[in-house]
Amino acid sequence: MENEKNEEKKTHIYEIDFLRAITVFSVVTIHSFATLSYLYQKSWSSTELIALFIHSLHYNREMFIFVTGLVLTYVYYHRQFSTLKFWSKRLLLIFIPYVLWSLIYVKVNNSTLAWDKSILLFLIDLLTGNASYQLYYILLTLQYYAVFPFFLWLVKKIHNYPLTTVVISFVIQLLMIYYDFNYLQKGPLSHLQFVRLYVLPYQDRFFLTYQFFFISGAVVAIYMDKAYKWLQRYGRFLPFAFIITLFIYAVYFYHQLDIKEPLGDALSVLQPSVVSYSTVVILFSSWLSIIWAKKKHAFTLIKGISDTSFGIFFVHVMILNYIAQRILPMIPASVSILERIILVDMATFMASLIICLLLLRTKFLSWTIGRIGRTK
């Protein structure tokens, strides 16, 4: 979800706009269905099908990390790099907005809490990303920015071995997540107090947990032309690969339920199936983005969503909660549960987009959503 403008003669990657737009919409959709789960858990016999739908959108954090690695490397790989300048810019456009929105969410979610306790909670949440359930990702992103100067040095050392680098990284990713899922999340180590208190609650916001997607994004940035040609040549096979992968993903999901795995385990975002599935979705979506970029259908909308994706990530939970609490009860009971959820999802997304576009065009407020403002 990197918001760097491709400066100093760097060509704008229109495909990234498409990837950001579809991914941030999937984030809002997941949170909408999760927030309104009480509507269908008791009323629908298809709760497991809805859970599978939500699970099928769990590629989004991997996609954003892939895009972040790609854009950062694309912008800085062939430039003179200043670590101090890089960090100072992220301090202004990433860290300070994170602090601001963490403070807002702490106060909104704990309105009756005394100020001294609110400040203590704020400091804890700032370190853990717990001020609101979506802010863990911003904390994760900040870690990638922190290590990027070292990472940039590293990729310049190994750039001559792109395929080897990606394969080794993928294998390490699978092995690491396999161990985590089978031994830490639900295995014998899951009962250890240290694991329960300090590992499981925070493992999803540790940058090495998703190293493959950041590295693969960087490799694609370095070999952009070759990656583009490969997708153009073999992309026609990717829809079939996606359908087959989605089918296997669904079968495995139901298999976990059939063997009496808890639904929470089957929905875990940290398991080998999610790594493989997300990789295929990234390839498929990248091919779709190339097709879109040739004609740029609804370009103004897609570009607006892309430009404000960081801000939408910040504000949508607050808007979602408001709509769920104040607007949803006003919808007639004759409207089906699914239609109500879709209405809330669309209303949340559009309201978030409009608010962020207004902030983007307000010179002294655009920084709150991680952008350098523009007035036109």
C-alpha cells in the first residue's frame, strides 16, 4: 500500500492502481461481513459458505505487501538512495498519520475511559497496532519501511539470481507458515503461556511473516519488462489456474471442517494454503491489471481509489461501525440479509472514498491519509 509518487522520470505503473483498488475494496468487504456476522450466523444455514467467501478474500494483505515491495524497489533501485530522507518522508506520511488515527480510535472505542488510562492504552496500542483491528497492517508496513534500506542493499547483491531467490523465499515461506500453523497456532506449543500471550496475538504484524511477497514484489520491479512479457505470453492460462486453485482452496477449507477443525483454525490467514492461494491470486490479478491498463475503464474512479487506499484503510472501520449501528436498523426487514450486508459494504466503501478524496484535496489535511496534498 505504498503511496510513493513515481518521481524523477519514473513511469507511472497504471497496473498498480488496479491492484490497489480491488484489494482495498476486498478489505472493506471482509470487515463488513465480519462486523455483520451476527445477522447470518443464526439465520442462515450457509454460514460456512459465507466463511469461505471471506476466506477467499484473505489474499489482500499479501497483495498489499507485494505491491509495497514492487513500488519501493521500482522507485529506488536505480536511484541514489538516502536512508535519512527515506525515513523522514515515511515519518511524515506514514508514522504520524498512524499515531493520529490510533489516538482517534482509542478515544472513540473507549469514550468513557479516563484520560490517564486512555493515554496508557494509546501507548500500548501504538506499539501493538491494537487501537483498531485494521491498524496492525500499518504497523506491519512501518516495519518494511524501517528495514527497506538494508533490503535494498540486499536485493542489489542477489539481483542476478531472481528465480533462485524467489524459489528459496517461497519454500522458506511455506515451511515457516506450516510450522506456525501446526505447532504454534494449534499444536503442542500453542498451550505455552509465552506463545499464547506474546506470539499468537502479534505474529500477523511481524514483517518476516510475509517475506516472500515483499521479495517477489522487489524481483518483479527489477525485472519489470520480463515479468510483463511473461504475463502477456502465459496470462491466458491464469484464469484456469485461479479457478482450479480456488476449487482446491475451498475443498481444503471444508476438509478442515469435516475433520472437526474449529472454524477459526480453518479461517486462519497464516496457513500454507493461504500462501499458495495468494500467490496465484497475485499472478491472476496482475494479468487482469495489464488488461485493464490497456483501456483504463473507469480510470478516474480506479485512480481515486488507488490514491486514497491508505486513507480508506484508516477511516473505513469508523464509518462501518457508524453505518452498522445507526443506518442498518433503518433498512426495512423485508430486505434480505445478504442485500443488507452488501448495502452496508458499498455504503462504507463509498463514504470512505469520498471522505478520503476530500482530505486528499485539502492541502493541510492530506497528510492524515498519507499523501502530499493536491488542490486540483
